[in-house]
Amino acid sequence: MKLVKKILILALILALPGFLYYLLTSEGKNRYKPLPVFGPKLLAKTTHRVKGKDIPDTIYHTLEDFNLKDQQGKAVSLKTFDQKIFIVNFFYTHCPTLCKQANDNMDSLAVLWAKNKMVRFASITVDPSRDSADTLNSYAKRFKAAPNWLFLTGDTTNIYTLARKGLLVDALQTGKDDFIYSNKLILIDSQKRIRGYYSGTLIDDITRLNDEIKVLITEELRRNDKPLY
């Protein structure tokens, strides 16, 4: 019964984007409210026309490139996530409870989306001096982590800059075993824009994130007019 239930859940996940796409394009009407784009926004000098009026284009906040490595020691940069929707969170391996709760929920999502080539997950350590690639590899094995879930390390400058300036969340070491960091799971679209923040420890937020991944896939389908899964 458990296997049948998992198959049904997976089938619904894979089928829903197409159904949502139909709703979005049915009779040429946009029937679904898009997800917000987070971060500072600037008005561009270019415009687009809406109902006969010239409307300034918006320049949205996007992630800048970074250089990290995964639990296998392989280089990871923004290019790794080209044409992908991805979910990011921060943690450290010797974190007592909150990190495990958040990563338990990341694990559940990664398993649900393991067959979808469009969706990826990344957990980034805020303690790279102790969390080497080998340490992260051992940590990932505890979860039997799906291939679509990367555990990333690097130097603190790269990691903390990515957190604060890219993902707009806290990341700071205040003592040997003390870290200030966000427990949010952060949803990023294929254009490298932030589309949502979700508590890593609240089931309601995890459910909302799962739903909004589907919405974002539908948005990508509509933008590209082709299947991305």
C-alpha cells in the first residue's frame, strides 16, 4: 500500500504542471496569480506595451555567480542550476536540532521531486572550516540523499556573500560553535530570481513550498511554451 501511495503522489506531482498550464492558457486567459519576485527592483530604460500604454520594464534582483563544491568535491556554480528551479537552505552538520528538522523536510521534498529534471535542491553549510566535502558526504548518506540534492561547502566569503547579498538572509559566525543563519528554504526560478521564503521547520510552509514549486513550473512552461520536466 505504501508503494502504491508513493506512486500515486508522484503521478499527481508530474501531472499537475500540465493541468495548471491548461488552466493558464485556456481561452487565452491567465487564470492563476503568479508568485512574487523578492528583492530590490529597478525601473529599466526599456518599456513594453500594455493595453496601448508604454510600461517601464522592471530589473529584478538576481543571484550573482558563486564558486562552491558539493559533497563529492565537484565544483558548483550558478551555471550548475542553468534552466533549473532550485531550493536553497543553510545549515551546519553539528547543528543540534533545527538543521536536522529543516533538512528532514528538504529530504522529503527532494524525494518527491527526484524524477523531475527541472527541480534541484542545495543545502549550504555556514561552517565550511569543519564541513569539508567528505564531512558533507557522510552527512548526506544519513539521509540517503536523492541525486537532485546537493550539499555545498566553500570559503566563508563566498558563502556569506551569497547568503546576505544574493539570497538576502542572515549568515554569520559569532563564535566557535555559534552561528546566526536563516532557517528559511528559498525558492529560486530559472532566471535566478527569489520567488519565495518558507520556514524549514513548519509543515504548513513546506506544503506551501511544494505547491508553489508546481506553480513556478507552470510559469516556466508558459514562458517557454514547452515541457521542462
